[in-house]
Amino acid sequence: MHVWILKDGESLPTLPESKPMRVWLLGRALASRSHTVTWWTSEFSHQRKRRALDPGTYPVEPGLTLHVLPGKGYTTSVSLRRIAHHRSLARSFVQAATQLPVPDLIVAAFPIPELVAAATQLANTWRVPVVVDIRDVWPDALFSRLRPRTAALARLGMAPVYWRLRSSFKNATALTAVSEGYLRWGLQLAERAERKTDAVFYLGCPDQPRDDVALSTAASQFQPFAGRALVTYVGSFGRSYDLSTVVEAAGRLWRKGHRDIQFAIAGDGKEAATLRAMASGSPNITFTGWISGADAAALLRLSSIGVVPCSSAPHTLPNKLFEYMAFGLSIVSSLNGEAAELIRKHEIGRSYAVGDSEGLAAHIAELTSSPDTLARQRNRSRTLYEERFRAEDIYARYAAHLEQFAAR
């Protein structure tokens, strides 16, 4: 079958620093089963906030093609300019899609409501199945930081948006999601009960090579950390990540005399200068800037603890949670809901509240002072990954799930 997947904002596979994420992994799994996949996206890189490709088609792997559309771009993730970008992208998609042969199946990633609406409308017109893949609870996520009364008023003002989303979700053949909580949210919005065709497929993480020469070479830049317990964050410096609390926790540990703990913060973003200034009195923090996938793997292989300082909506299960598991790290996280329960139930780390630098510092000090506890958590983390969160297994199941719709 020929499958279209609509997703903007994911790392573009034609860029050298990109690593396979959900669409790429799903496309690869479908292609391995002799299907052809077209991934629709824009010319704009969400990670770097700049134009990255010219519009056109680009082969990614055998069976997987990138179809790049024009896009306005934006400088801030939460902005009217980004909404304009998505609306323009949806118009470009419809214009291009109607000139091509009809696909056998469409998968539309949410939260880009404009693309989801365009996908469901075209699919219903063409009488082909369409699956909405829920990765965020937008716009609910915007209200999580507001006071209850303010959030209620904001939700009332967004009533037209919710009406359009409800229509798109109702018109979808099936809903998939990256967590149980997100699927429940989507079903509630669609005002229907769960069907056998609805399913959860976690983000997961590709398995990591254990003895790779490139990793060994890349690891050399992190050798100064040898002999210390390495606490690591790898990711962007976006609004969803409370990195100032991590910097404050590191400062607390340094002032209390914990010289055996080192923090590595890998990534970049608009808050980089502010975070570096905050860390000026803490020699136990190293900012690496943007690093390649091989360097990130080398850094994580040297690490003992992975920090997930996330301030997202409940039931969020981000990529880095599974990436840390793949490297067998103990996880210290501010995620709540499904992620906090996962960490507690399987004893793979600790949870703290967003903004609680004292609690974060205490967890890290406790774990690094108890090597046996830390080792047990790390072993459980890797075992849980192997049993449930290997991307190769998840996306093989996802591809098989999608095949049933075309078979009908």
C-alpha cells in the first residue's frame, strides 16, 4: 500500500544532525514490509528555527520519500506566526495532494490541527482510511500553567478550536496515541468509546550499539568526567523543560561539598545564555552545546542518571525518557501522571516537583551515595526498555496495525 504521513516539526532526515524519530521510524517499518511511504512536512526546521530545505521531494530510504512543502516559518514555538505557518502548510498540502494519485491510507500527526483537518476532509472525500496520531493534548497543554479560573475562561475562548478538533477526531477512522492518557483525551474529545482499532504506541527509542568505534572516538571529549557520577540532560532548551531548576540543584550540591557529581547539559536554545549565567558559580556543570547523535550516545553511555525536567501536561512520555532507558540510566523526573507511575512501579528512578531544586538535589545526592541502589535502578531501566520500549518492536507493531485498514 501507499501511505501518507503528515508531520511537521520533526527532525528532517536529510539534515546531518538528525536522528530517527516517530515518523522516520514508522516509515522505515512500513517500507520494510514492502509498502511505500510519503512523509509530508515543511521546508522549516522547528529545532533550529530556520529554513532547512527547498520545497520538493527527497528520497530518504528505499520506500520512504520526504515531500517538502513551502512554509512561512516562525521564531517562537508558541506564537501567532506559528499558527500562520501551519495554516499556510495545510493549504499547500491540499493543493499538492489533489494533483497526486490517491493513497491507500493517511496518518496525520496531532497537534497540528490544520493538517489533521485537511487530512480527514480529503480522506473522507476519497473514501480512504485516516488515522490521527495524538502526540500532545493541545490546546489543553497551554492551560496547565494557568490558574483554574483563568484556564476555564481561556478554554471558553478556544471553543471554536475545540469544535474543529472534535470534528476531525470524529471523522478519523481510528485514533492512536503516544500514551494511555493521550488516547483517553482524544476519545473524550471525539465523544466516543474506545474501539479495537484505537491503540497506544509509545515513542520508544531505537536500540543503541554497544561497541561502536565512532562512539568510542566521540567519548574522548567527555573523559574529564571520568570518576564522577555523571548526571545528564540531552535535548532542547524549550519552554517545556525546566532547566533552571537543574542548574539550581547542581549549585546546591556544589555548595554542600558534593565534588563527586558532575552535570552535563547538552543542547541549545533561547535560554542558553541565561542558563550559562546562572551556572557561573557552579564548576560542576558543563554545557556542551549542540552535539551529534554519536556524541550524545557517548555522553549517555558515560552517564549514571538522566534528568527529565519536564513541565508538560500530565501523561506526557517524551523521547528522552525512553532514550535514557535505552542506555540503562536511572531517571530523575518532574513528569507526573503516567510517567511518574512508570518510574515508581518499576523502580527505575525518582520523581520530584517542577521547580523543586532542593528535592532534585536530594534525589541525586541519595542515589550517588548508594551505588547498589543506583545499579539496581539502572539494570531495571534497561530491562524495562528491552521488554516494552524498543522502537524496532513498537513500530513493527504500529505498521502491522495500520495494514488492517488498507486490508479492509
